[in-house]
Amino acid sequence: MFRFDRFKVFLYYEDLEAAKRFYRDILGLSEYKESDYVWQYWVSSNTAIGLVKDGHGYLPASDDKPVMPCIHLAPDQNMDSFYLYLKENGVKMLSEIKTSEVFGQVFLVEDPGGYIVEFVKRNHE
């Protein structure tokens, strides 16, 4: 069986600078410049979101956003505080925090490119 050691998802943006500010400045993710048109933001040591400037890479930016990044908060983080932090920083909030037995706490936001980003804090792993 094959094993994998990293996972990246690439999202395409017309306004790369606005997307970079969201993932770098608001979410505080570690940034890595791959090229002038591809930037990677590390969610964990082996998981990244790659931002690609429209007109480069394999796909174009589009109005359709058929992918939804899902980012899990670390167990020691407070979901209510994180939610308020994003809201106070002008992030477009798409839902309130919802709690379920199966998924834990969950809410949705919209990033500057129109992608829906799900934030989750599990009750258990």
C-alpha cells in the first residue's frame, strides 16, 4: 500500500493579495512563497492551502466554488473566541456556531475569493 506525507488543496483567485491577507494576517497561517503566483499557507505540518493567481496554474478562477476547505481548531482552542475574532476582523460570517454530537462545533465563513471555509472543533477525535 502507498503512503502519503502531505496534502495540499489549491484555490484560484482573481485578487491574490486579498486572499493572502485572509490566510496570513487574519488566520495567522504560516506562509511559503512557491512562486510569484502561488503561495502556500500551512494549516498543520503536513497540510496546506495553496493560493494561485488567476491565469496561472492548471485552473482558472471562477464564480463556481466546488470545493470547501475545512480547518479543524486545535483541542485547546476556544471556538467562541475564534468566531468573535474573525467577526471583529471583518470576515464574512455565513453561520453562527452550531453544535452536534457527531461533528462538535462548526461554523462557516466566506474568504475574499468567495470560497466557503468551514471551521470545526471536534468533541473527540
